[in-house]
Amino acid sequence: MVSLRTTSPSMNEPRHKRTVLPNGIRVITEEVPHLRSVTVGFWVGVGSRDEPEDLLGVSHFIEHLLFKGTGRRSARDIAEEFDAMGGELNAFSAKEYTCYYAKVLDEDLERAVDIMADMLMDPLMREQDIEAERKVILEEISMHEDAPDDIVHDYFAAALWDSHPLGRSVLGRESTIRKMGGSEIIPFFQEYYRSGNLVVAAAGHISHERILELLDRYLGTQKSDGLPERSSEVPQAKGGTLVVERETEQAHIVLGTPGLPRNHPDRFALAILDNILGGGMSSRLFQRIREELSLAYSVYSYHSMYRDAGLVAVYAGTNPSNAPRVVEEIRAEMTRLAEGGITEEELSRAKSHIKGSIVLGLEESSGRMTRLGKAELYGGEILSLDRLLDRLDQVSKEQVDKLAWRLFGGDNLALAVVGPFEEGALGIDISR
């Protein structure tokens, strides 16, 4: 076995171990002895934020192509091997990363790592595969376009951040997907799919030493090639209103504001604020807009965090005639939070809600693996469950009130609406 730099776990986190391999691959594991499953994820530090204008959607395109076969396996071979294990193999693309993951029985871990390493390091990317997946991705874009309750979130990001890469769709545009070929896709793949840009996270019935042994066997020959250059442009919120005319039965609305970056010290206060605003059936927006006014069936808030930016937003679907009223009610609730703060009862209920969701989410190896992978990619601390819950308990009412004022007390709102509205006919003013 080659020599390794390993960080020993602290007493508070006895099952988290981290190693940097000589070729730069970062490995982080969590042993959960009572499980029989293992989830292993290969996280690559590349997403739609890293794409040039003429290659929008290339990260997602590559994600598709890696399932189309390698020098040793056809696409069918990959599918049949995982089906024979009764395991799950999948992937997803995001704005700042791409993840390939597998969930298998502990006894099948070596086969899973072998296949995934083969996919990432020796994909064929033949022209016929590119043409085949181009058609699939164009259908995926069409399906996304036909789901106004999904695409309105893309329009909101565009309204909030204008032309910044974080305001773009992960799927890319039809025009760029139609044009790109192997001469563009392969160099992009080679630039970002480096050993130094790869995190391997695993959780479940596995030892750290076993993962290191397997990675040495299947990825040990990869050279140390450093990190690619990534976009460092910090997004500046533009705000304003974007209305997209569609003949829909409902108006689909997203109203929001800039939020916090991923490792911000107020991120726990943000989770609580988000929960109080629109995180459940007892939230302010659900009670006001659905229960009291009966203006929407679906209304909720959410927050997204990136390396150097974030957003907080509210979605609602309503009858087009009610759209101005719903926007006004959302804006008014944000103002009430900014000016009046939260109650102690809301604080206690939100903490209990979030802690319950965290604990339930970590009952499976997949949830634990995802937490490890994201934390390592973003350079954040990995907290034990006890420490994580303690961080939430430490959040005070004053912290949440201060954050509410910071986020909702200004005039930096953005609004996206998809519905049967002609330009300028909606008549909504989101200024305070």
C-alpha cells in the first residue's frame, strides 16, 4: 500500500475518517456497523457554474455519457452488473458539482467501486453515444420546459442573478446541446475530471481502510494533476420581475432574495428562519396563504447555498387571478419577519422539526454519504450528529431576528412568474 496522509477522527466523531491519496483524491468515510448497506459517491468539483457560454449543459451531458460504456464494459454490462447485485447506480448534476453514487450490500462494494472507477476514468464517449444522449437530453429539456412548477425556479435564479452562471439551468439550452460534440465535450471532461478534483465519500458497513485498499487498486495509477481553475466571479443580485407567458391553469410564482453561502456561520439560523417562513404545515406561509385565505394548494419556502452566494425563496401555485394577492401576502410575511421577528414558540417548534428531519435523513447510508461528500467539496467541517443538533440548539431568537432583518428588511427582491399573462399585464410591484 502506498503511503497516505490521514486525518484521525476526533473523540466526538469516532467514525469519520479522512485521507488524501498521493494523487490528490480526497477520501472520507463514516462507518455505521449496524447497517448491511454501503453507499459510495464519487463527487467531481464541476457543475453548470463552470461552463462557458457556448457549452451550457456540458457537465450534465458528461454525466449521461459516463453510463454509455468504457473500454472494458458496455452500457448494458454496467446495467446488468448492478442489477445482479440488487444495487442502485445513479448520478446527478448541480451548479457546483456532479455526483455518481452507488448503494449496494457491503459484500458487493468492491464490484461497485471497480465499475464506478472504470466509468469515471475510461469512458468511451463515442460519437454515436454523444448523438444518442443528445436526443435524450433534448427530451429532458422539453420535459422540464413542460413543467412550469419546476422551470419557474430557473427563471427566478435568472431574475435574481441576471447573466451570472448561477442564474443558468443545469440542463443547459437547446441551442448549445444541439451544437456541442466530442471536440468540445472531451476537453472539458479532461480539464475537470482530474484526481485532484475528485472526492470519494462512503458511508455504511465499511471500514476506512477497506475503501483505501479498493481505491488504491482501482484508482491508484491515476496521476496527481492538481485542481482545475474554476469561476471566481461572485454573483451580484440584480432583482426585478420576470414574467414568462404560458397557457397554464395556474400561475407559478417564486419570490425571493439573496441568502447565505454554504459555510456561513449563520447557516443554522437560516435553516430555522426558512422553516418558520414556509417549511411545514405549521409555517407562517402555509397557515396564512393556504389555511386562512385558501389561495394556494402548494406554498413553501426553501434556501440554496453555494460557495460564495445563496438564495432564499418562496414558491406558490395559484389561480392566475389571485397571483397579485399571493405575491403581496408573501412579501408582507417577509416584512413581518424582518420587523417583528419570530416567537419563542416558533423557534422551539422549528428546531424540533429540523432535528427530526436530520435524524431521519441519516438513518440510511445514502444520506450520510451525501453529507460527507458535500462537506468535503466545500471545505466545511463535518459534525457528529450530537454536535450538529447542539449547533441548532444554540441558535437564539435574537440571531434569527437579526438574520430576518438582514435578508428581508431591504429592497433586494426578485420575482419570477410563469402563467397566462401578457407582458406588463400582471401589475405586481415587489418594491417596498
